[in-house]
Amino acid sequence: MTARITQPTVSPPVLQMRSITKRFPGVLANDRVDLDLYAGEVLALLGENGAGKSTLMNILAGLYRPDAGEILIQGRPAEIHAPRDAAAFGIGMVHQNFMLVPTMTVAQNIVLGIADLAFVPDLGAIETRIRELSDRYGLKVDPRAYIWQLGVGEQQRVEILKLIYRGADIVILDEPTAVLTPQEAQDLGRILAVMQAEGKSIVFITHKMAEVIAFSDRVCVLRQGRVVATKRTADTNPRELARLMVGREVLFRLDKRPAQPGDPVLTLEAVHANNDKGLPALRDVSLQARQGEILGIAGVAGNGQQELAEVVTGLRPIKRGKLLINQRDLTHCTSLEAIHAGVSHIPADRVGMGSVGDMPVADNIVMKAYRMPPLARQGVLNRRRILDFARALIDVFQIATPTPQTHVKFLSGGNIQKTILAREIDACTDLLVAVYPSRGLDVGATEAVRRRLLEQRDEGRAVLLVSEDLDELRTVADRIAVLYEGRVMGVVNAEEADVETLGLMMAGASDPVIGDAAADPGTEGGRTQ
Amino acid sequence: MIDTLALLTSILTITLRAGASLIYGAIGETYTERSGILNLGVEGMMLMGAVTAFATAYYSGSVWLGLLVAMGVGATLAALHAFLTVTMRANQVVSGLSITLFGTGLASFLGERLGPASNNFNLVGMVGPRFSPIEIPGLSEIPVLGAFFKQDLLTYALFLLVPLAWAYLYKTRNGLNLRAVGESPQTADAMGIDVIRTRYRYTIVGGMLVGLGGAHLSLAYAPGWSENITGGRGWIVIALVIFAMWNPARAVLGAVLFGGINAVQFRLQAGGATTIPSAYLNMLPYLVTIAVLIAMTWWEALSHRIGAPAALGTPYTREDK
Amino acid sequence: MKLELRKRESISRRAAIVVPLASFGVSLLFGAILLIVSGANPLQTYAAMAGGAFGSVNGLTEVLVKSIPLILTGLGVALAFRMRFWNIGAEGQLTMGAVAAAGVALFWSQGMPAWTILPLSLLAGCIAGAVWAGVPAILKAFLNVDETLTTLMLNYVAVLYSEHLYYVAWRAPNYNSGTERIPEFAWLPRIAGRAHAGIFIGLAIAVLLWAVFRYTRWGFELKIIGANPTAARYLGISIARNIVVTLLVSGAISGLAGAGEVLGLTRRLQQGISVGYGYTAIIIAWMAQLNPLGVVLVAFLMAALAVGGDQIQMRMRLPASVGVVLQGMLLIPMLAGSIFREYSLHVSRARNQESRIENREDTDRQEDDAVDGEAAETGGANGSSRSRGTGGAAGTLRSGGTEGSAGSLRSGGTGGSA
């Protein structure tokens, strides 16, 4: 798809944001940002994580109040104090974490909160209208289904339908492709084109250059809360955009030496497990990770990655099959037994699971080492040693914290992740399970995380890396297994894996073209090297 | 045979009468919890409702004024809970407990202070106006089912309130919004629903209904004031909400169960037909509550169903998510 | 003018001390209004309460008498609350402790050497309290049954059972409501007035718990469970085992309070054992912010309120429940104020002033602080966060800023539900 040409300067902008400033404790998220949006255009808002893109759009959607600046809609000043005001101005947003109530139906979610909804809504009529709209835009979805029954892609369709149903003219999409396979992302592009043809204006938040080129008419680049450039997409190129986004020439290159795989550390044999709802989440999963290699796990969110990580770390019971760590049967192990077996775990949910926000950084760092001497003897903690231990790791991992006694919840996302990394890597002796370790981090922090993972590999540990970022998997992992609906669709060598093939596998095509990297993933896992 | 029917009728009559205050409370607490606010202050609010309703009715001679005051008092205490938990983001469990402790203390203070000077300012033992049972001619003579037509006005009002409360929650726009706030306040907020206002509103509405439940105790079920008139009913209300899986219609079933225990206990003790010490009979409602909780929790675990609103007990703030 | 809460950059320690004190003041103020409305002079009343509690040796020892069960139940509750297990059954645990201690002291004295009876009775009290808390703990640990309701329901059961004993089953022949007196060798020695040696047990347990919380693995694990149970599970800490063990100890401490009442004070099981200490304990534990040494202090204060309340009933013919109302009122301002540990209150006059402040960078962020005013204390934290822009490494860290943390919290939402 090439950039479409519009004449943005002919008609006045439908939306102008003027000198928007937003401050959070300790951070200036938006610094005097100016942004124009014209009718019928797709504007890409590009920037790395933490650049202030979502904050800016949340201000537009009425979720955040700016500290300064003004918003003009159709040239007139608009006071947006709440999401309802934004809706009244025809602004709608698809958030990165979907705003859907799982226990309600699609139709109920679509009409939720509409200002002039009848006191007793006529759900039959609403469902008919939803069906009409979903036919028109090619957004297939059953209005009577409950949200919890839907996959991530379907949920996104509901989100978009919701905006269309409400007649939004300005549509904001926050990283919409993060949860899609490459093919689904192309479908999304078609849907955007239909909306654009109807005169709707679209803001598309992303940090991926390829999407900017494929989908947008204009691009606005944010860096550290400031607008650094606004350009027509046709007048720029990925390389320039990358430079603008990061602020220096990016040569994203990791020092990756060839892997030296040794004995198998992790072996899964035909493992079955259920999710929290009691439904099958892993089916017949057989995988192997060896010393000195990184096994990547690819897949669209919700296809069993989470459950896989939990099974390996003893947090989720195995229904059938076998889990071996260093050839020792740990099928029915507890999380403590997994820890003692040398398994470390960087969980996806850093705040909910990986750290304790209401406790000091120092305590969080020792939350695995506190059981053993020299930090504890006979159940009594040595507070001084604990502090020394924590100080040393704060230093090594460059955790920016005012003091070791500062509560973790006052740290930034990147530093919370570094705190977890420090604890888990220090405790890791055999297997490191890392789930979305660089999600939401900026380029610097992402680089640091990836380097640590490679370091672990080179020191002879096995690493299981779950990621939704195919580029990350291809640069960091040695082999990549693709999960779809809880099954392993195949294992490919990272060097040979191309996005197309992985995308097809993520959508459920098993072993499309190349599947020979691990002819028999269960038993002969890594013969390829 | 005739005797058995008469006995059943009388047990059902007492069951309904004993269950009425529980139903008011349970509907109120259901609405509060549906908005995501857990209010453990029910016991204290019920006591305050009971004492103020009785005192008001005693001096004004109007049971209706008593009801109004009890609702106002319930609403005020609930508003306090909402202020502490929604605005000040205090721990909901502790805030509810503090409302109960405060309400219990204040109710007993008022009971010793609001009475007539002739009774040393004590309200205990005073006789005031009440809601008496009204037998509906004809209908009340039907065996067993006639029990539904020998009730006081407040119990009759429930025949209307229960279906309305159910329909409001599941069939109206406001009910949809309310459920969304309790399930996912982030979503509700992004969809333009005022989470803060919704939580305040239904916590206060819940408090009004709980106050009414208290008023039913002191104006209809056991007219008058005694120090511990609720006997833990406020806590049973909270258990009922869990039992009913946050559905106001199903709360009726639970209330009938507990009312039934009261009625059976009452019959056994009044009849003197048992050798079981009364203390053990009196323990029944509390032991049954525990049994019911165990059964419900077990069933939820087995069926992977979670009845509680997903955001129950968690404060919501927009900017520092 | 508009009021605004702003998140602090670190926990305020000052608020932890100021807020309870302010709550006490607010509570007295509210009580004053209540007293005026009911026709009493609040100053006189408070003076009488204080005089009653602290004005005489007798008053002081009575405060001590009441503070013993309050300290013990307060500690028991604080221990359970530490891991956010809402044990509101201290009343029942105390009652069962009293029942068991009385049972052993009354009925075992024939077959056993006399010197063993006192320790055995105390032990029996501990065990009974532990069992009474253990049942809800097991239900919570293995079936996830809501503990607030089970612990509370068991209070009613315990009180009814004890009533049955002293009214019916164990009633002394010439007594309306009470058992026989327990033999003298089973008495806890008295130290002053009616105050008995239980106070030493209470103080010892307080110090012990303080050390446990601060210096042991167990205390560390309890804190993690309380602050984030999901993280605890992930870190390999057994929540079920900790719930059971902790609640056994928590119940035992409250059971000891009941045993102390019987063996040290009433010397028989009788009416007036269950007078609500177990509920006051909740207020005490929370006011003390779950700190065992704080519990001792607050328990003493609450005992004084109760003794003072009794005194004004005698002297001023006011209901003794004034003391209870004041106690009940204490938690409310305390809860309202706890937000200031993490947030500070800002008053700004107009919107344009806000934007003015904003252009001046971070340097005078504290200028419009109203409640805060503790620049010295938070200075360290602010200082280093201010310097963030300068260092090379810090540069990257800063850009990890808010969006990053919002993003990860968000993923918290989805990850948690998965």
C-alpha cells in the first residue's frame, strides 16, 4: 500500500491542539505540543514508548486534563473535561488495553454510556443496526456474543464498531496492530480506508515505521514529550523517521554471537493445561530449551503464552504431559520448587505480579535471595547485608531510585522492570523465563533488557523469551516456536524466519513453507544448530 | 392435616416477616456492591436506622416520618463511606468496619439518650406506633400461600420493589451503566460514565435501603428498641448478597431461607417442644450463614463462575492507574 | 480556588504520625457536638473523663485492667491484618479463650499438680482462640471462603456458647450468671489494684511481634502477602500455609486475652467477659498502623476512653457509651487522612496561575503546598528526581517515564485477567 495523496492545506483542520502541556509527578509527558488534523486523512503519531503519544491522545479523549494549552475543533475552542465531552465532539478512541466489559455482550458494550440512549434500550433494534454496520465495514462480529468469549482480534473489531456506531468523526487508534497478526493488520488497513473514504479523520499511534509508511498520509513525530517533526508521509522515509524518533542515528544492533547450545534444560512433553476459566489453554505442547540458547515464543496475545510461562514456573497445574528441568521431573512442582530448581521468571505483569509496589526497592530486590544465607540464617534476616546486597544490584543494573528505601510504586516503568531483572537474573542459575520483557520500554531500556537476555544465554543458561514483537524475536532468539490456540504450530530458526511465514503460523497455518528447523520439536528440539 | 397446614402457614408468615428487613438490606447492598463498593457498614447502618426510626415515630406518632428519617440516616452514613472510599481512597473493608463500629456505638448512645425523661432518657421498653400486619380479606385465608397476604405494609412494598430492582439492574440504561462501573471502571469512564458519581449514588441508595431494613425491625418485626435489635442481621445481609450472586431477585430466596430459620427457631422455642438448649438454636442462623458461604464458594470454584463484580473493593483513579 | 490532590514522590512519614493525632482531635470535636446536642458541657465532660482515667491511682489501675485485653486482641488483629486477612473475630477468640481457661482451671484441678493449672489454663486459652481463628483460616486458605463473614459469625456462636455455659451448664448453684470461682492457685497474680500480670505478657508479645515483623523471614513474607498476594505466589511463598499459621497465632493471642480476663480479673466465667474488646481491637490495630508497639500505646488510650466513659456515667449521669462513640469515631478521620501518606493537598487560586507554575520547571514545585510543608523530609527524593535530566544514564531512565509505567500497569490489567 502506498501513501494516499490528499490536499491537507485546502480546508481548515477539523482539529487543532495548541501548546498542550501535561505533567505527571516527576515527568513532563507533553511539552507544548501542537497538532493539526484534517478531514479525511490518516495521521500517524510516531514515537517510541514514553514519548507522550498516548498521553496526548488521552487528553483528546477526555481522560486526562492538560495542565496548559487549548484544543480547537472546527476552529472553535473546545473544552474537553471528560470522555462524554469528547464523544459529543465526535472524538472516539480505541485504547491499547481495550475498554470493554467482559461480562457484557457486544451490543451492550457498543451502546454503553451513550448519552441519549433510551431509558429501556431496545436491544433488538440495536443489534440490527450493529449487524448493518458490521456488514458495511467488513467488521464481522456477533452482537449477542459476550466479550469474554471473543479473541483479541474480534475485540478490536468491537472497539472500532463502537466508534462507528457512535458516529465518531475523529478516530484515534492506540497501537492497534500490537495485538494482530501481520495479515490481520492488513485487514485493518482496509477498514481504515473505508472509514477514510467516508470523510473520517484518523490518528494512528505507533512506534513502527513500516505502519507509518503503509497506512498514513502525514506523520507527526514525538520525542520526550515534544513534537520534533510533522511531515507528509510521501516526503519521508523510514530511516529519517527512525532518526527523528530516537534522536540519533539508530543502528539497532546487538552483539549476538552464535549460540553454543548444550544439554537440554527445559523439556516439555505433550503438555496440556487449562486457563483460569477451566478451558484448555495449552494442547499437546512439546518444546525444548537448551543451555546457551534463547527459545522465542511467538503468537498473538491470548494463544497460551501466558499459560506456558506459568506452567514452566510452577504457577499453573499441568493436566497431562511432563515438565522436566535438567532432566528432573517437575511436572507437579510448586512455584517454590521451580525457584529452587533454578528457574527465574520475568512476568508480563510487572506491577501486579513482578513487584510489590508498597515495599522498598531494596526489599523487592531481595525477594528471592532472602531465604538463604548470608541474607538470612535460621529465619532471621540480616538487614544490613540485605541493604548492601540491594545497593550492589541497584548499581549493576543502573536502577534510578532516590534511595534503596523508596517504594517501588514511585519508580518509572523502566526502573520497575530493572528492579525485577536485577532480582531474577541474580537468582537465575538454569532457566530464565521472560514474558514481554521489553513491552512499554523506551529504546534505551529495551536495549538493556535484550543485552541482559543474551548475556544469560552466553553464560550457559537457557532462556524462554515470550514476545509479541517479531523483530525482537528475530534479533534476540535463536529458535522461534509459534503458538496458536495453545498448540505449537512449528519451530523455526530465527535467522531463517521471515515475518510472512511467522504471521501465517500465528494465524493457525501449521508449518507453511519451512518447518524443518525442528522436524520433531518434542524430542529433537534443537538439532538444527 | 389441617393442623399441619396451619403450622406451615404460620411458619411462612413469620418467615416472610423476618425476611423483609434482610431483603431491603440485601437489595441495598447489592446495588452498592454492583458499583464496586463493598460496604461492611450494613450492621451499623441498620442499627442506626432502627433507633432513629423508632425514636422519630415515638415522638411524632408517624411511622412514615420514622421511615424517612431512617432512610436519611442510612444515606448519610453511606455517604460517609463513599467519601472515605471513593474520594479519600481508604480501604473499603476498614472503612465499612469503622462505620459499623461507629454506628453501633452511636445507636446505643442514642438509645440511652433519646428516651423520655420519665424512663431515665432510655428508649428501651418504650411502646410506639408500628406497622401492623394487614390481612387481605379472602386471599389471606388460602392455606399456606395466604401467608403472603398477612403482612405489614413494608413487606407488601417488597412485592413491588424486588421486581423493580431486578428490572432496573438488568433492563435499563442506568442498570447497564451501574454494572459497567462495578465490572470495569476504566471502561465505564472511557465510555463517558461518571464513575465517581455512580459510586456515590448507589452507595447512598444502598444506605437508604439498609436504613429501611433497620426501620422494619424497630417499627414492624420487633416493634420498639433494644440494644442489639439486629442480632447480626447486617452481616447476614452481606452473606445474602454473595449467596444471591449479586442478583436482587435471588436475594429473596436467601432471605426466605434465613427468615425460615428464624421462624422454625421461634416455633420450637415457643412450643417448648424441644430439649435442645436455646443457645444452640440461637446459633443456627450464624452457622447456616457459614455453611451457605462455604457451599457458594465451592460451587463458584467448581463452575468457574465468579459472581462478584470484578472491581469490587478496588478504588478507581484515572491519572495514576 | 480549587483543591487538588497530587501524588507524592515518596511515602510521607510525617503523615503517619500527624494523621492519627489529628483524628483524635476530630473525634473529640465530633463528640463535643454530640454532647452539646444532648445537653452536656463537653469541656466538663472531657475533664471528668480525663480525671476519671488519670486522676487517681484507682483510675490508672483500671485503665491498666482494660488495656490488657485490648493490647492482646489488638496485637492478634494487627498480626492478621498485616497480611490483609480481615480477622474481625477477636471477640469470639477471646470468648473461647476465656471458656477454655475457665474449664481447665475449674475441672482439671483435682487430677493435676496445683502448679500446672495456671500454665495449662493459659495454654488452653491459647489453643481455644487458635482453633476459633483456625477454622476461618482453613476455609479461606483452601476454599477461599470470605473471612470477614466467617470470623464474625463465629463471634456470635462463641458468645452464645459461653452464655449457655455460665447460665446453664456450668452455673454455680447459688449464682445467676457465673460459674464457681476458680481455685486460687490458678489465679494470675495481681500487680496493682485489679491489674494483673497479664500486662507483662501483653508487653512481651508486643515486643516479640515487633521483632518478628522487622527481622524475620516470616514477618517479611507476611508483608509481601499483605501488599500483593499475586506477587507472593509468584515468589514461591505459600499463602495457604501462611494464612493458617498466622491465624493460629493471631487467635492464640486473642484467646490469651480471654484467659487473662478469667484467671486474672473475674476469676470465674461470668457475664461481662465479652464486652466488645475484640471489636475495639480493630480500631486499635488500624490506628496503630499495624505496628505492635503502636498497638500498646493506642490500646492504653482506648482503655482510658472506656474508663473515662464509665466515670462520667457515675458522675454526670451520661451514658457510658460516650466512650464507645468516641472510639468508633476515631477511625473515620484516620481513614480520611491516610491518603496524605501518598498524596499532598494543593490549593491553587486560578487556572492561569497553574500554567505559570508550570513554565518554571520543577524547581518550585512545592511552592503551592498547603498541607505538605515538609520540604526537609522529602527533599532527598525531590532533589534526585530533579537532577534527572543531567546524567547520561539518567536521560534514558527519564524517558522511560509515565507512559512506560502506564503501559506496564495496563498490561497488568490484561495479564492479571488472563
